Amino acid sequence: MAATQQITEALIQDSIANAVQNVCQTLLRENAPFVDRLTTAEFEASPLKFQLIGNVGFAGEANGMVYLCMSDDFAVYAVGTILGMSASEVRFSGHEVVKDAIGEVTNMTVGSFKNTLCDVGFPCKLTLPTIVTGNNLSVASLRGTTRHIFRFTCATHVLVADIQLKND
């Protein structure tokens, strides 16, 4: 099937904004409004610090990676809400519970984003989610890609979606 349109900045922004909003409303019962778009330089200079990054790739007629960057507080909040646990229960349960739940959030978000690409003629498949935890994590630019970085808020927390699309 031939692509019916191009993958534009507007399509990317609308697709990820809808995906983040739908997943947050479904799993967290919270709105997740789009705040702004960041340039790579703004993102790299930002005082935002992340302790957890989930990513899922997609390959086919469109190729790239989506990274969801969040604080440990947001991850604990999200996992607690999804699993009906208190923050202390989430922290007591350990990293595997957090990785599994945030892996599902990431997979659902990127899956929704990918579905929009498929709908406009760029069929692609997802990779498995990967979750990285640590202190002051950042995402590097992948060679041969164009970055599209979007900031959202959800329940007073910041969530950043860093989309890197392979240039053809």
C-alpha cells in the first residue's frame, strides 16, 4: 500500500499527543496535555532529570525509536495507579514490577503512535520495550535520524516523548 501522506512534524506531534493522552486516560485516569516541543539543544540543556526511560522501536516503511523519559516519582505514581498500590508498596515490590508496568505503558503508547503511521500508509512493526533506570539519564541522538521531542504533564509530573525517525 502506498503512503497517502508524508510523515510531517504535525502528524508526529498529533500522533504522539493522542497516544500519550489516550494511554494516560486509560491507565492512569489522568489527562496528559501537550506542553511544548523541544529542540535537541533545548532538551539536552534542560534541567529535567530522568531516572527511567522506556523505549520501543518500530521498523517497516517507517523506522525509528520512541523514548518515554520520566522521573522515578512519575514511574512510581503510574505503577501504583495501574496496579492499585501505594508508593511504598511499589518501591517495596522492586524494579521488576516497575519495569513491567512502565514497559506496558511504553508499548501501548508507541503502539498507538505506530498505528497512526500504519493508517497513513507507513506499515511497521514494534520491537519489544526496553526499560533503563538510573540517575540523570539522557537520550543520545541516533545517527541518521531526525528527533522530535515533546513534553507533556500528567498529574503534576513531566513526561517527555523523544521520537527519532530514520531519515531516508
